[in-house]
Amino acid sequence: MPVPGAGDGPGPAPAGHRAPAVPDEAAVRTPVPGDSLEPPVTRPGGGGGAGTGERAVGADAGLFEVLRGVGARPRGLTEAQAEARLARVGANAVPDALDPSWPRLFVRSLRDPFTAVLLCLGLVSAAVLAWGPASVILLLVVVSCVLRASGEHRADRSTAELRRLVATTVTVQRRADEDAAPVTREIPVEELVPGDVVRLGPGDLVPADVRLLRSAGLTVHQAALTGESAPVEKAAGADPGDRGVLQDPRHCFQGSSVASGSATAVVTATGGGTRFAAAHRRTGKPPATAFERSVQGVSWILIRFALLTPPLVLMANAALRGRGLETLPFAVAVAVGLTPEMLPVLVTTCLARGAGLLARTHGVIVRRLPALHDIGAMDVLCVDKTGTLTQDRPVVHRALDAAGHDDPEVLRWAAAAAWWSLQLADLPAPDALDEALLAGADEDTLTAYDGVTALPFDPARRLATVVVRTPGRLGTQTLITKGAVEAVLRRCALSEEERARLRELADAQAADGLRVLAVAVTERPSGDRPREHGLTFRGLVTLRDDLAPTAAEALARLAARGVTVKVLTGDHPGTAVRACRDLGVPVAGVLTADRLDTLTDAELTELAAGTTVFARCAPDDKTRITRALQAGGHTVGFLGDGVNDLAALRTADVGIAPREAAGVTRENADLVLAGKDLTAIDHAVAAGRHAGGNIATYLRITLSSNLGNVIAMLSAGLLLPFLPMLPAQVLVQNLCFDAAQLAFAHDRPAPSALRRPSVLDPRELLRFIVGFGALNAVADLATFGVLAFALRGPGDDRALFHSGWFTENLLTQAVVMVLLSVGATGRARRRPGPVTWSAAALAATGLLLPVSPPGAALGLSALPGVYYGLLAAVLALYAVGLLAARTRGSGSQGQAMSKPYRRGSSVTP
């Protein structure tokens, strides 16, 4: 029932309202040519689905024009006609991109920036006939692509069961031939064609765009199209007035559902010709997300270093040592050493493991793996109040008398009116407000009266009336009227001053985000005709939206993780503010759509950061607000479920949709939730930060260690009369380190990493790796001094030098893995984790390989005992330096990967 103040658009339908019926075919003989002479049905521009019918029909066309336009009759099509049309126009399915096959996903993975870095180095290795490095790099490329394609393919298969059309079957009225009587039967929704006559009942999903022929008490949920939280009344004979197409009460559209009542309708558009499908065609390719932008920045850093390293090594050796192309394999090996070969594998593994865990434990399906990192980087979440913070179900808040004091008697009168309206008007089900009244009243109240007659809710009068027998008074009946405040006050015996006072009382309740019903009664002698005038005003019943049971807890947890929630809704601002206040969400500011239209993009960007509620929002407003938040430097997530949310959902860095969302919205979402539960989003944020923290740790350790090794190799190459390490030894060293670092995919980051948004920030990463890389280079150069002292005596100095540096490199990298993976707090875990065990294995390899037969094949040899003592001293000093540098840089460099993303921060080519 519509009420003033807090509604957003038409309120719940007038239960029991019956629109004028359309005459049957004997009375309605539309001048439609024989179906055998029908003009061809035009396919829509999007292709693949049926258009609007036999000819274009305007939304404001009369019923006869609609029937003529689609070549239909009120009794329905014949089976032959329907079959012919289905062959011409195609299935009633929303056009959508097919899931890419596994081979296609594999090929698409080759375009990943990290994979491109590896491919470039592999091709360079092959060009200089360094087949060992080339083979290993290309193998890593294949493994990375296989893992990435497999993860995305599994996600696509998980969401395949969610991808279904708005309805699976539909009740259609068809005839065997021209002279046969129509028969009602169920058919798959894909077989529906323009001109079909369908029947709709409570709970049915509207399978296509339709024009009503007959209706009885029909109300429709169309929040998926317009964002309206309350059911909207539809009636075949209603006057459309000057309302928009989606508000035309004579039409229902695909993507909506029947809340109450029943109807018979003719299909005017199917497939790609529906407004449901048009929303999908209007959206373009989504922009790059925070993770993709950051990955591109890091990749270009690696590409520059990798391309610059070989020529620098060649030129330096040629100028200072007179060496020529014989150093090219070593130069390529140095470039390989600079590149984190396992990065694509580790990124894919981290994201795939997080996505799999979310799907198994919380029912969250990650449709695009990088989105898991993006939701970890999210610092603003935009939600629609409808069905997210609330349950789309009003509940009684208070019952007030004329003085504004609590009065339970007012609720008893209102509930009795709702009960007898339902019983005497033979309504299929109570509307949302009547259901709330019945739930809030005692059962004894409902049975205390005997109903006599009822005048169901009429949207023109905006009220409903029942007549009941007055208990204990024979010959007397009580008339109870409830409805919109203004409509009830006009029928009460009140002075103008009293009416104005009561209006102010109702307006104050509505401004507080409540829906308001007025209740009035009067006594009449039995047998008198019910007349709604001279009533005695009894009071007001206020109703509020029922809060989602987990919303308050989830919002508190998101706030603790540094995620700010903003409400973008089509509702009245008071309703949204009320929901926020009840959930404990501080409301910093409120903006309505009419104010948005007066703001420039720069002004909106400035105001959006400090605004909590955006009310009366149209779809374009939601998109503009999302862009404004992004322009302000935020990583934005958007939770939506309807076609009206599609544009904003695709604009956001992370698009989120519940399982019951419109099909096209689910298909464009990055994450699909089992339900509209913000707790699931909190779990997804934690999983994203878990994966992002592991990726960040890997990058910090790998790139700083690799940079230090490269600096040391370049220095040693210029100082020594021989190459400091053979290309094969460099490759094996890198393989050992990379294999050990796969443990980061199974590690748990420090708890502090889960409490704030984090993204890859290439500039901060660069500062971190330069600082720690220089420290690593100092440790390597110190090892040169140790080797010079320890290797005095007979033997092959080259082999011993190679062996000593090989061992030192693996040991220092093991130390780095342990010390830099315990988190910014510096507190180690109580028990060894996968990274600790992997570092121990790496250290054992460095110590044992030189004295093993495989080491001899690589040109390594056993080292003197004095070397290990001196090396232990170098490693101890290196560990102290690492701890000091980490402590000093914990506020900046140590958290290089834990900064909220700000646009423009990525390093671009």
C-alpha cells in the first residue's frame, strides 16, 4: 500500500484490485491478416533473439495496435505459427558471450604481462643458443598458462549452473489449429515467441516483455529493472499517464517477478529485443582494475631491467676486460636472474587457492581470478539498501495515537482491517504492509471481530475499508479504514488545525525513514451502506524495513578492515538513513539525485568521499558516483543484483552480485555470492588480502634478492679475470630459489596485512627492492673478501669461487625468506610454516650440492672448512642488517605493498 514520505515510487500493490478485463476474442476482433500471410519478424540489432514482433510497436500503443503489431490474437497462437516464428526469430535467450574454452583461456594467458617478460627472455636465450635457460623459461611459461587457464576454467564451470534465463518454464496458451479451443500448457521459456499469450501468477518470473490483456490484483517486483524496493501495481486497463515506459502499468518486462495477483498477457518482445537484453548491449568493455594496472606497472619495470642488462654486461666486459660475444650467455643468465620466473605461477596459485577456498567454505564464486586481489585492495564498498542492508520486508515499528503516544489499540484496529480485507475480498495473499500488520498483532486480535464486508485497497482512493460486527453490541457495526495519511484524514471529522497537526506528526515519522499508515474508525447501524466519511481518527502505524540479520556484524567487520560502506539507493533518503542508523553505520552526509545533477565531476569527486548515503539514484547516477570515487583514489567494489546496477557494477574495480541476481548481472560480476550476505564479502576481502599479502611478500623478497645478485655479478664480472659464475650455475641457482619460493603460495601473512586494503604499488615496490637489493649486494661483495682469504692455496680458484658464491647466494636468500616473511610486526610464528621449511631446504641445497655428484657436473667443488666459519659471520651480519632495515622501514618500505591504491601511482611505460 503506498504511503507518503518514505516510499520510492509506487508502493506495494493494492491487494484485491481488479482492472477492467479485456473482452475475449468474440468481442475483440483485431484486423490481423492470416498468419500464413504474416510479414517477416525483424531481428534486433543485437542478433540472436527475437525482436519486438511483427512490426515496431510503441510503448504507448493501444491494445489493438499491440496485438496487430505482433500478429497475435487473445486466444493465442497455433502450434504451427509458434514453431514457424521460433525458427525465424530464434530462442528466447538473452545474448551473452559463451564461456571461453580451456584452449582459449590458455592462449589468453599468454598475453599476461608477466608471461610476456618470460617469453622475451626465453627467446633471447634461444637466440644465443642457450638452450638450457630457454627450455626452462618456456617450461615455466607453459606451467603458468596451464595453472591460470585451469583456475579460470574451474571458476567458469562453477558459475555455469548459475547462468540461466530469468525463468525456466512458462505457462502459455496455444491452439492446435485455427478452429481449436486454446489449451494451457507449460513450455521451456526458450521456446516463447512474440505473439504468444502467457499466464502469470504469484511467484512467477516474467519470461519476456509483455502487454497485459487481463489482470486481477497484479503487483510486480521490478527492482531488477528500476531499483524500486516495493512491488508495483500493474493493470491491463490502467491509464499510463505521462510515466516512463518502465512505469507503464500495462506492461511487464523480463527480469521482473509477480508479487501477487494474476494476469494474462501477450508477448511483445523476446531474447535480444527485450529491455533486459538492451541493458547488456549498452555496456562496453570494463576498464582495467587496480590489480591489472599494478601488474602492468611492475611488468614494465622488469621488462626495462631485463632489456637493459645484457647490453650493459656486454659493453662493460668489452671495455674493461676485452671480452666479446663469449660473455653473451652470461649476460642472458644475468637477465634471467633478475626476472622472477615463478611470478605467474605463484600469482595464479595464490589466487586460485583463495578462490577455491571461498567457493568451498562460503559459497563465493570468483569468476575472474585477479578480482580476488582487487577485493583485497577495496577500500570502498557501494551497496543498494534494498535487500542488502534490509530484507525487502517491512515490520511494525510503533503504533501512535493522535497525540503521538504509543497506543497498542491502533495496531489492533489496523491488523483487524488487514485480516478481514484478506478474507472477505478473496485476495491471493496479503500485500507487504498488511503482512507486517498481521505479523505484529496478536492472534486473539484477529479473531475478536466477525467480518461483514470489505472494500479492498484501491490505488485511486489510497485506502482500504472493512466492516466488522461490534463485539457485545447487537445491531451495531464498526467500520475500520486504513491507508495513506492524507486520504484517511480527508474522511475524518477534524478541524483544519487538527488536520494540519496530524499531517506534521506523520511527516515527522516519514522523515525519520518510516512508512506511515493512518487508521480511523466509526460505528454504523447494521444494514447501513458503508460510507467513509465522518470517521474518528485513531492514530498512526509506522513501519520500518526489516534489517538483514547479519548486516550489522558484517558492516562492523568491514569497517575494522578499513572498508567504507556507501549506500546507493533509489529509496527515500530518510529510509536509507534510518537503515544505516539502525545498523550502527555513521552517516557522514546525504546526497540526492537532484543535487547530483547540479555538481560537476570534480565537485562530485570531492563530495563523494565524505558522503555515506546517495538517495533517489537512477542507474546513471550510480555509475557516475562510482567513477567519482575512483577518481578520488579509491578502489571501489559495487554490490548489485539488477539490470539497473549493471553499468555501475562493470565500472567498479570489483563487481559483486548475489546468486539470485538477474542473469546478465551475474554474468558481468567478478564475484558471485551465495546470497545477499555482507558477511560473505568480508570473507572474500580476507581471502583477497591473504592472497595479495603472499604475492607482495614474494615480490619484495624475490626482486630485492635478484637485484642484489645482479649488482654483485656485474661488479664481480668487472673485477675478476674470469666469469663469477657459469650460466648453467646461475640457472640452477635461480631454479632452486624459485622452487623454494612456491611456498609463499601456501603461507599465511601477518595478521596486520588483513586489517587494511593492499595493492601492488610499483613505485613503493621499487623503493623497497632498491634498498634491500643494495644490502644484499653488500653481503655478496663481502663474500668476495671471504673467498679471497679462504682460497689461498693450491687448487682451481675458479671452481672454488663459483662454489663459494653459489652456496652463499642460496644461504642469503634463505635468510631473506625467513626474516622478511614474518610480517611488519617482526614477530615470528610459534611453529615453522611452509616458508621456513622451504628456506631450510634451500639452505641444505646450498651446502650439499657442491659436494655431490650433480654439483661436480655443474662445475662445483668442495669448499675448505675455514670458508664456512667466515661465511657464518657474513650471514650473521647480513641478518642484523636486514632486521635493522626492516624495522626502520616498517612504516614505509616495509609496507610498500600495503597502501590503498591511488590512481596515477602505477608505473606506466
